Amino acid sequence: MIPKFSVSKFGSKFSRQTGIGQLMEDLANLEPGVCMLGGGSPALIPEVQEVWKEFLSKLAEKGSWESILGKYESPSGKRETLEAVADLLRKESGRSIRTEEIAITGGSQNAFYLLLNFFSGTYEDGSKRRAVFPAVPEYIGYIDQPLEEDSILPVPSLVRETGEHTFRYELDEASLQRLGESAEPLGCIVLSRPSNPTGRIAGEEEIRKILSFAEKKRIPFLLDNAYGFPFPGIVYSGDNRWFYEDGMVQSFSLSKIGLPGVRTGFVLADPKIVSSLNKANAVLNLTGGSLGQYVGLELFTSGAWSSLSKNVILPYYAEKRKLAFSVIEREWTGKLRYQIHESEGAFFLWVRFRGLSKSLTELYSVLKKSGVVLVPGRYFYPKSEVNDPFVDECARISFARDEEELSEGLSRIGKVLAEYSE
Amino acid sequence: MIPKFSVSKFGSKFSRQTGIGQLMEDLANLEPGVCMLGGGSPALIPEVQEVWKEFLSKLAEKGSWESILGKYESPSGKRETLEAVADLLRKESGRSIRTEEIAITGGSQNAFYLLLNFFSGTYEDGSKRRAVFPAVPEYIGYIDQPLEEDSILPVPSLVRETGEHTFRYELDEASLQRLGESAEPLGCIVLSRPSNPTGRIAGEEEIRKILSFAEKKRIPFLLDNAYGFPFPGIVYSGDNRWFYEDGMVQSFSLSKIGLPGVRTGFVLADPKIVSSLNKANAVLNLTGGSLGQYVGLELFTSGAWSSLSKNVILPYYAEKRKLAFSVIEREWTGKLRYQIHESEGAFFLWVRFRGLSKSLTELYSVLKKSGVVLVPGRYFYPKSEVNDPFVDECARISFARDEEELSEGLSRIGKVLAEYSE
């Protein structure tokens, strides 16, 4: 007879399923024939796969496999990879970025677990500080990361209708200003760019506004570039660019350029923050996986990161996006009251379905049974955020799938939701 | 001008260097010519490397690389790998172990970060519970993992002299019994087998005593098999075996069989604990690296795990161990007052140097300058453990190195420490 053990508060947190956990499980354990429009998995793009094959052969020629499998890299990361990342970011930003400003992490998710807990929760002075999410909805994977309850301060985005079936979130500057003037000590401010889930790109002006808010409150601005700049560059509107200023902590990931299996990401930040990330990496993980550091090195030094991003990955997703829009127009119009967030980056559509008789959270299992998976929007709102009517009406739909699966999945969504449409 | 950001208590913990962090940094950033007898890196054994080469070719033939690089595995782990691990442990234990009892983690270190925090710290009822280390000194990598201060309850081992230059730690059963009878609520009890750092193997009788202590206190018994059973099986005394009982949470690692770069480990436990580990994995890491799960699958299904462990790895380290003892006898005897813990497993010697005019923590940098690195024993004691005279007299010395490096390193230790010997 196995005894029932008591667990700590930390442990009991993980006895409950989380949004990101459910998503990752569903993603991996799919029934055959189900259209998976729910996950954040990048597509397997043949031209990208070819480049990985070349890299793997090169690593074999160089005799690198012995080290990839058989040696620990430093918790600070492989020196050559750090140099390659610093070099890339130096050229992109025009700033003198040093390797001491780069941390190599087990992906963006792992980086954010550390960063959100560095910069929220209980401080040495006894104050409890929250991480500001200035443009909610925000990435599902952040929501359960803070170790302490109620560590996120969400600022709901304003909604601007831009067409019959389109809308765009805007930064609620007035709320942010009130927050800036309040006496509450804050921990950090956090944004994904392009936004996961909405595909919105915060413009340079907006980024600078958030940065001055951060400066005023003396907190870091955590900016997550997983889908954006400089790689994989999945951004459809041409007038955006990447830049770096003091006070920002920026993260990058190899996942969306096509390497999610290697679990490797990078953080650009003040050397003190990088040093803390490295020390935490040693305690939590000993060190990072070697494969991503070796493949990443090839990717950066060969320049393939740039040509793949611009010439292969962006056009590939742009094509899927076009397909998604044409299927939606054909299959949904007249049957559903839908509004799609302006698609500016990443490979998701953030869709609001109005006039449904049930919430999308309730309809998730109906859709799954009917052979299509999406992610109910609710998961992208911190728990404290319950009054926004969008919470139950929105969903994130991925278009990073095969043509047939994407068309069929969108068509199924149309059919099922039409039955619940008033 | 970069502002100085305040950090949370969690963050400030990682602004300080830790034992494991320093060790991993020193390990990776070695000056040429320095004999590295400090790290926990396994040796690069040619016969083992050959097997990895075969596996990599097989994965290429099967077309697995597309998935290894381009897909996320489930946070619960790759199904086939879970089945292979369950099958292996079923055969070894004679018990009906199911896949729901296996978690795949980013190595043992990552597993223990989660487990130690599941089973120590503040509980829902407000009680603060500690993790009992019944045989201190204990693995350096655990010490900084608990999120809360003072979360480890160390029980110093008893010392039994077994020869002029040898000793053995024994479980302090009386102290453990007193602790068992005390009213203090505990979180868990933790042991590495063979012990990192001492190379001691707790016998089956001792394991059962610890298990009944755990049962009595209704806490889990966390047993770390990183160097032991069933793989890599680096155990020199023949009468020990692996077994599993309810109430145990056991961890295993691919690192010491020669795959530290893939960062993959396994946990065998009650399905509820496994489920919590999986959920925590999704939140902290999204999911584990794919390479280790694919290579591990080949390793287990081919049976290579067993033949490599028995026919290659154990004899290889046994040979190094023999060399280490002969160099020590030749180079140290008469110059140093040393005592070595009975070497029963793993690839370390735990050595006590008596009559030194400085602590080994102080002598670490002198030794490093003289071209040899070892790990001062102090790091293997929880911070609360200051009265044990062994703390400053002991060191962990790895013999998992090339013949020449090992001989030269041991010789340098002898020469340097002789100068500080009274």
C-alpha cells in the first residue's frame, strides 16, 4: 500500500493541471485524424530540414559528436556559441554587446521561469511585487511560472475594431500611466513580440513607452522575441525592427526556426542578470543540452539564421496564413460572428467568436471530439482577469500545419461552432 | 547608464555563487595543462563512443532526426522511451512497473530541484518541513536546490577507521532513531547510492532501515542512482543490488553511462508524484530535450545499457581506481596524513587530509595555481553543518581521467599539500 505523501505548497501547485501542461500533453498525444491547430509547434519545412542535415554532417566531420553527447558544457554556455550570439546581436543592434551579456538557457520557457521569479514575488525588504503584463492576453506559458500566488498584474488591452471581421489590441496607455503614478512597487514588465497568442506586433513607439514606464519604476522590461527578431523573423508587417536598450532583458529561442527538440534559448541582459541566470542554471539543471549549442553555432556562424528566416520561414508561414484566411472567408462567413486580430506576426490567429451559447473552454472538448484542437483563449489571461468579455469568446488557432490539415481543421471549427451560434 | 534592479529573494539567492556553480564553471573553463580531478564528468571511453556512433547512424537511417530537432516531445516524455524504461526496471525489480510510474526529466539535477521542493519547505498547513540527509556528506548539487532557507536536516555520518589509510562512514542509527521519535514533521529523506561524494554504497539492510524510518514518518525516500544501479553500475563491491519498494522515489541518469550532454534522467515513483513532475516540467521547461529520449530508447531496447555497464564502464573505472591507489601509495605515503573512504562505487575518492595548516577550501586556489583541481569537501555539507572537523579536512577527487592526467594530478596534490602538512 503506497502512502499518500504530503507535499509542499510548491508541490501542490503541480498536482493541478496547468494551461501549458494540458496544451503540451494534447499536442503530443493526438488521436489520428485530429487537426491540431492548437499547439505552438513550428512546421517541419523541407528546406529547413535540409539545412539541419547539412549541419549534422558537418558536426560528424568535425568529430563534434563525442563532445555533444559525452561532455558537459559550462552552465554559462559554450564559449563559441556565446560569441556567435553576441556577434549576431551586435550587428543587428549596432551596440557593443559582450558575451557576458548573453545567457544560454534551456529554451525561452526555462529562461522565463527564472526571470519571472527573479523579478516578482517577495523581495528582501519584505515587499511583494508583481510582474506587469501590459498587453493582456499574453503567453500561456508565463501564467503558471511565478512561484507565489497573485504575482501577475494584468493590464487588459484596449480593443479597436478595424474592419467587419478584424480588430486590433492597443496598449491602454491611460491605465499604464495610472499604474506608473501609483505607489505600488513593481517587479518587472513583460511582453511577447510578436504576441503569442494574438500575433500583434508592438511598434517601436510602444516599446519605447513601455521602456520609459520601466525606467520610471526602476524595473526591467522583459521582451520575448521567440517568434520575432532577429530570428525566426515571423513578422508580416514590414516596418518593424529589432533594437536593444539598457534596462531591457530580451529572450530568443531556437524553437521557432525549427529546432524545438533541442530546448535552447538565449537571453540578452545586463551582465549581473546573466550571471544570476547562469548560477541558477547550474543549480536547476547543472548545465544546458549540448546539441542546441552546437547546432546553434553552425546556424549563426554560417549566416543560415538570416537566409532561412527571410527566404524560407517567413514566406512559408505567409503562404499558410493566406490559405487560412481564404478558408475562413469561404467556410465561416455567414455562419459565424467572428473577428480576427490583425495578423502581424507569429503563426497564430487570435479569433473572437461572438454570440456562442457556450464558452470556448466548454466547447474545447466538443471540438476535440469533432476532430479539431484549438486553444481556448482563457488560458492566456492571468487568473485575476475575469471580467473581460473576451476571455470566453476567444481562441488561438495555429496555421503552422499541412495545407490539408489546416483547411480541414478550419472547416470543422466552422461547422461545430455554427451549431452553438445564436 | 544601466539601472540596478531589485531582485526577489529567489533572485538574490542566485546572485551568489554556489558550490555546484563554481564546480561546473571550473570544469568547463580549464587552463591548459591543469589536471581536472574535480568534476563529475564521466570519461570518454572509446568503446562507449563507438556505440553512440552506431546509435546516431541508426537514428539517421530511421529518419528520426527530423523529429529529434523539429518536434516537441510531450512533457511526460516520449511514449516508447517510457515503455523501454518501465520494461527495464520491471525486469530488474521483478515488480509490475507501469509507464505512469516513470517521469523523464532534464537530468537528475533537474529532477531533484523539483523533488526537493515538492518535499520540503512550507506546506499548506503552514508547517515548515526539512529534507533529511541521513548520511552527510551528501551530493553538492542538492545543497542549493531548496527554495527556502534551512530546508535540509543533516545527520552526520559516523566514522569507522578500517585501516591505516582507510575509513568508512556508517549510518548514525541512534540519531536517526531520535529523529524518528521527535515530533518534528519532516518532508523527505534523501540518499545517493553510491554516494557522491564518498563512493560509499549503503547496503540493502541500511536502505531498508531508512525506508522504515520514511514509512514511520510518512515521507518519501528519495534515492539517487546516478552512478549506480541499474546503469551505469559503477559499483566495485559485488554483493549489492538494486531494488524498489513502495514509498521510494528513485532517480536515474544517462550522464554517467557517457551521455551528460543530452541532459536526460528518469524518475521512478508513485504515479501521482510522476504526474506532478510532468506538470512541473511543462511549466519550467515546456518539455525535455529529444536527443536523450531517442538515444536512451536505443540504449534500452538494444540491451547495450547492460553490456556497456558491465563489460566496459565498470572495468574501465576499476582500472583507473587501481591506478589512483597505486599513485597515491607511491606519492603520498610518508608525506601526508591521509585517509581514504572505502571506495565502493562511483569514480571519486573521498580523502581526509589530517594535520594541514590551512583548510582545503583555502588550499583550493593554491592547488589550482599548481595545476590541479579537486573539490573541497565543505561543499558537500549543508550550511548548517559547521562543527564536523571533517568539513575542512576532506576533498573529493575524481579518477575518471586519462592515465597521465590522473597520475600527474595526484602527484601534484601530494607535493602541494605536503608543504602545508604539519
